[in-house]
Amino acid sequence: MARTEALRAAVEQHIDRWNTALPDTGLYAPMAYLMRLPAKRIRPVALLLAHELFGGDHQQVLDEALAIEVFHNFTLMHDDIMDAAPLRRGMPTVHLHWNVNTAILSGDAMLVKAHQLMGRDPRAAARFEQRAIEVCEGQQLDMEFEQRGDVTLADYNEMIRLKTAVLLAGAMEIGALLAGASDADVERIGQFGEHLGLAFQLRDDLLDAFGDPDKVGKQVGGDLRAGKKTWLLLRGLAVDDGTIRDALLVTPDQRDVPRMIAALERSGARADAEAEVARLDQQALAALDSIAVPEERKQHLRALAAQLMVRVH
Amino acid sequence: MARTEALRAAVEQHIDRWNTALPDTGLYAPMAYLMRLPAKRIRPVALLLAHELFGGDHQQVLDEALAIEVFHNFTLMHDDIMDAAPLRRGMPTVHLHWNVNTAILSGDAMLVKAHQLMGRDPRAAARFEQRAIEVCEGQQLDMEFEQRGDVTLADYNEMIRLKTAVLLAGAMEIGALLAGASDADVERIGQFGEHLGLAFQLRDDLLDAFGDPDKVGKQVGGDLRAGKKTWLLLRGLAVDDGTIRDALLVTPDQRDVPRMIAALERSGARADAEAEVARLDQQALAALDSIAVPEERKQHLRALAAQLMVRVH
């Protein structure tokens, strides 16, 4: 964990330097505003850890780690417009603090900046571009799913894979390939990141419905109240049981969160989700196991994985 | 001109292939829709001509030419949202034909695709990213100018340089450097493109106010009626003459286009703009002259320049 914290500090320092060098005007002020909001920096830290796993020096790839974080923040800036979100990490979103046009344009410029920061190695750039396109595809699916009544669990899994898991996978792949890892090892570390990312999101769904409000730090059932098509809801609706469907398939004003949560429990959705999380965690760790580097080098990535696996908020 | 037309056909064919390979759904349908609208393809053709100027084979850089056109269309998709434009080349804009969120996201994905297409040569990619950032900065200035009452002619020139001229410059620079041109020659061809771009835009301002409606194909004075801060208007307002300022500085409902045009003529703005266009054209041609390649190789770029210089619509 100490190594993870040291790398997180290095990432923060690099972000600070970048923010400070940006002009304080126009397109750039919203970038720095968003990048300065407190965040866990999981993706850039994961890139650095993957780089060290294969013997690389993290100082050499700070720009690439920053590129991943800038890209992630670009997606937040644009997603917040699309979702009409008023707050991001407790602060007004860019499109509210400035305006929608500035948020569109500043996000565009962040996307170009991310490419600029990633630009030195053609293989890293190509992998980044592939992952970036997939993230856009995932967000598009997410928007389409809101309008569709026929979303399956498999559809949802693919959406989450694209929208959130592939960026963590991409960060680790890039860290690895810049350290000279073999193609096979790049794929393995990508699988580690992708399964961790999928498990993380599913754990998030579970916490929303079944978490301890004191530990989660917010009221439970927010996703259910908002009518979000989560893994749990889709799994609950897949059960051929009228009383369960009646509890879950209601109009917005009829949503009774405790009744919905009880129905999810009864449907087996909770138990299934917990089994799925455990399965994804195992798949992630198996991918890490399959990489032929000395075990002591893997401890920091195991610590990062453990941190993601026990999260309560 | 024949060469220009042959290269334009090659660009169209390459765009067609790209469009046809895109999925017909989600993010991709709006890209193909916009890319299929009839367009002059000046920037990709300029890239190919600059490549041939330095002895390159245009077949080798069709992807980079396409990258420039995809990037240009990304800017159109997002600019149309910001300007709330209903039509683009006579057809409904993407944000109206689909919706704003799809236009944001499809534009984002086009920007990534443009980087992907440009990605093979690190110098070309770096030049592209620099130019792309400048285009974003220009659009931001354009939006800010709408809210500001203190825009000078120098501010306006810089905004136009960034928003429109640098992309034509960048296309030619990339074409040149991929053909192995020296750094000095890359700068020279960039200057050629930048001055051509500036002259093109200023000629556009002039045509809007003083063009022959039959040749221009639309009513004159559209910019004046819309209250746009064009070069002509800013130049007219810079004259210390009460009657001229009275004609130009009016509330939207008081805009009298013939009176505004007469005031611009009387202020010397028209004569100044025409002199400025001639000066920019000369600077463009001087930059081309300064490149040490056989004169016959330059004829096609001269033809492209002449085409841009005599345009009436």
C-alpha cells in the first residue's frame, strides 16, 4: 500500500505541475478546475504500477499516466453535460459553473491534450486510441439503454465493460508495453484491469442497494429510485415471477425502494451479483498470477486490487 | 486544376471507403452522415498537393488527408451545437437530426478517429495535435467575442487565424513533412496555407457585404444582419466618425443593412479589406516562391490558391 500511496503522490504532483502551467483563462480554466477536484487517481496509479511490474521506472511514464487521467476527466466533463448533472465530487459541474458550450469545447481540448501527452510511443498511442473509442461506444450504449426496454444482462455487461473497465485495462496495458512487456503479458495485465473494473462497477451496484448507509456515506437505493437499469435490476427482472416484476417494473412515482430491495433479494439477484463479483475478482487475480514475473513484484498490484475489492464507498 | 480534381476524387473515394466500413448504428451513423454531405475537401486535397510538391506519392498519405477531413467535420458537428445551427450544407445538423448528446459523443469519437488516422508518424501526429488545440482555442475566442464589446481588429485576426487558417496550414505542413521536406520548408508551406486561409476568410466577409447576390447565391448582408463582429464591422467601428458609428452600432431591431453597407464603404473598411486580401494573397504566394523545388511542381498548388482567390461563394 505504501508504494501505491507514493505513486499516487507522484501523480498528484505531476497533475499539479500540469495544472499550474495551464493558462488561467478560456478553455484551460475548466480543465484545471476539474483536474483539481479530489480524486483517487486509480487509473494513472495503475499505469505506473503496471510499468513497475515489468521493471520500468515510473518517472519515465508520468506523462502517459497523466494522459489517462486527463482523458478520464474529459469523459466526466462531457458525460456531466449529457446527464445534466449539477454536481461532480460535490462541486458544480463545468457546464453549470461556466456554460455548456465551454464544457463541450474545453472537453474537446482535453481530449486533444490527452493524445498529446500519450504521444511518444506509437504502440501506446494506438492502444490508447482503441480504448478511447471503446469508452465513447460504452457511453453511447448507456444513453441508448435509457430509451430501450429490451436491455439484457449481457448487453449491460458489455456496456459497463466498454464504458468503465476498458480504460483501467488500457492504463495497465500502456504501462506494461512501455516497460517492454511481451504482447501476451500486455494482454494478461489488460485482463487483470478489465476484470477488476467490471467487479468494481458491480460492487458499486450492490453497495447502492445493499450497502450499510453509515459506511457508504449516502442513502441506499439511489440507483433504484432514479430508475437506472443496473445489473441487479436487469437480473431481478429476468426472473419469471409476477410479484418480483410487479415490485421492480413500476412507474417513477410508484418506486418503493425498500420493496424493490426486498424483491431483488428474493429474486436471487443479490446472491447472483455477489457470486459474479467473486468470480470477476478471481479472474482478475488469475490473470495476474499468469504473468511470469517474481511474486514480490506483484504485491503492489495485489494491494491495489485488494483496495478496490473492499471499498465501501 | 486537373491534378487538383484528380486528388479530390481520390479523397472522395477514400472517404467513401471509410464511411462504408463504419457500422450503421450508434455513434457512427452521424459521422458518415456528415462526411457524406457535399464538400470541397480543400484541406485534404491541400495535404496531398503539399506532399506531391516535395516528391511524395499521394497514395501513401490518404489516411492523413482523411484524418484532416474527419477532424474538420468533428469541429463542424460540435460548432453546430454551440451555434444552435439548424442546417449544415442545406441538411439538418446532427444535433437536430439525432440529438445534442449524440452530436457531442459522435464528435468526440470523430476526434479520436482523426488521431487514429493520423497516428503513423510521430512528427505528423505532434503537428496535428498542436493545430487541433489551436482550432479549439480559436472557437473559444469566437464564443468569447460574442459577449465582449472591446474586440479589436488584431483580436479578430488572431481568432480567425486559429479558428480557420491554422488547419489549412497544418494540412500542408503534414503533407510536406511526410514527404521528407526540411523543417524550413515545412514552415514555408505552413505560411502559404495560413495566409491563404486568412485571405479566404476575409474574402468571405467582403462577399457577404459587397458580393453580387446573383454570383454569391444568397442575399447580401447576412453577417451584418446577424450582428456578427466581422473584420469589416470592427474596421468600420475603429473610425472616429459619429455618423459611421451611428449606422453600425445599433440594436438588433435597428439594423438597416443598406445603411450599414454604405457606412462601411464610407469608412474605408471595404477598401482596407480589399487591400488586406491582396496583401495576404501576396504573402501566401511569396511563401510558395521561397520553396526551392522546380517551378513546374508548384503549378497545382498555385491552381488551388487561384481557385480560393477567385471564389464567389
